[in-house]
Amino acid sequence: MWNDSGVRAIAIHDTAGAAGAALLDLPDPKPGAGEVRVRLAASALNHLDLWAARGIPGVTPTFPFVLGADGAGTIDAVGEGVAPERVGEEVVINPVLSCGACPRCAAGLRPLCRSFGMLGEHRNGTHADAVLVPDVGAVPRPTLLSPFEAAAGGVVYATAYRMLFTKGRAEAGDVCLIHGIGGGLATAALQMAHARGLTCIVTSSDDQKLARARTMGAAHAFNYRTDDVVADVRKAVGGVDIVIDPIGAAVWEASLRVLNADGRLVNCGAGGGRVAEVPVAHLFWRQLEILGSTMATDAEFAAALRMVVRENLRPVIDRTVPLEEVPDALQSLERGEQFGKVVVSR
Ligand SMILES: [Zn+2]
């Protein structure tokens, strides 16, 4: 329950891992200049929660530190310099943090700011009754999406949008290989690529997740534990134009071997290996591109929400849990048991 004197929050006291996360009562945060306070209706688990709980090199959190990057709710207070009319606005949170003053920030390219950071990594996050975010990070919520859907979809759709359409230059008719189907980013990418008219191939180690992806439009689905993905992809489609890779090193060699000339490997995570082997002869001979991507520009965040509305997409929600069950749900996320996003209700 909301009360004016304090907020409930899922916080860590050290960086020994998500097992140390616990429900606490913390003081009600007061918005500073340029900030709004969002009373959260929902948040959603993100792999970032696990990384933050383990400690990220170069990041020194102040404890207790509140986890959570994804969220949606209502602005209930604003700081100096923010339009007072924003109070009462229903918003989805863009968790990107940046200096707010450099030319890249001024151009809306905030993930490219030298001071780029994330809510729930550099500042207290969304698994709480209320969170402070920069004015620009509180984005009007499309009425088509419920707060639960917005919490589940905001970050993954924006991230997938940048990977597919900006970095990957995806166009109708392209063939797209999406690794790790079942994760929130991968399922969002499958929906967006399918809606745009791409032929989608997915991989997972879980046959049930592969079957589910087929019902969502995947043309081919391969189990990387039991199938020969390179041979099977070549046999099914010849080659692919874009790889969406939230996994990392473990899938790079196979991915680069199945890319067509001018193909793009777009990576957004290293949980599946931090140092990769690159078949260099494939790289130059087929003029491949290896592209890193994280989050989205402000324009891409807005464009992703417009596409969600236009194409009538809904984020895949694995299940909804109350705030006090977040510690257990993080353990389950670590084991990769979910299909889509785990939403946290208030
Ligand atoms: Zn900046």
C-alpha cells in the first residue's frame, strides 16, 4: 500500500547476488530539479536486476540499493523546472540516465552520453512503490497498453526496435535469426520482426519455448543443444540477413557462419560468454557487420511505442507476482525459466 511517509522497495545491502534482495521500507523519495516521482502501478524483472545485484564493475551503489529498470505508473510529484501539469500523467519509464547537458543528450541520443547509466543500476530503481526519474524518462503511456503491459513492454520493445530497424536495418523480406527465444527482448524482437514482414528463425535449448515461438510466427525454430543450427539454418533458408543476439560469445561463430553477404550481427548482452571467436575470413569476404546495441534513443523509444500501438502488439507476460515475491522471482529469472516478462504488481 502507498503511504506518504515511506515506500516499500526491493533492495540489496551488498553485491553478493539476487539472493540478498529483500523487501524494505524506505523514506519517500523527493524529486530534485528536472525529476519527476512516479507512483508505480507495476514494474517488471530485467536481467539488469541480476547484474546489478552481483555488482557491475565501475558502478558503486549506495546501500540499501533498490533494483528494477522497467516500470509504469502515475506522476505524483515533480521537481523544480518540470511542468506542474505533469502531475497525474500516466507514464511508462525509460530507464536511461545521462548527463542531460551534452550535445548527444540534447539530440536525444542519451544512451551514447559519456555519463550513460540505468535506473536500477546507477540509481534506485523501479521495484518500489515510487521511483524518481528524469523528466524525459517519464514517457506518456499509450492508452492501448495497461500499466502492466507498459511495464513489461517499454524497455524490451525499445531495445528490440533499435536492434532490428536502426542497427540491423531490417526490411520486409529479410531473414532474421533471433537467439534465446523466451527472454523478454527476444520475444519482443520476434513480434516486431514478424509484424514488419521478416522471416524469423529462433533458437533456444527448450523445445516448449520453440513450440510457443512457432505459434507467434517463427518460421523455423531450432534447439541449439540438439540441432546443428548452422546446417539447419542453411538448409531451411540458405542464410540470414540479421542476427538478434542477447546471449553473447556462445552464439557468435555459428551466427557469423550463417549470415548472408552484408549481414548484421546485433548484440545486446554477454551473459552467454564475454569473449568470442570470430571467423575472420567470413567477416571480410561477406562484408559482415558486428554491432553493439543497448537501450534506445528517445526517438526510438517513442517510435517503438507507436509501432506497438499500430501493429496491436502486446508484450508476452510470463506471470505477475507481488512485490514481496521479487527475490524468489529473480532466482527463477536466473534459471531462465520464463517465457516473456515477469511483471511485479503493487
Ligand atoms: Zn550527456
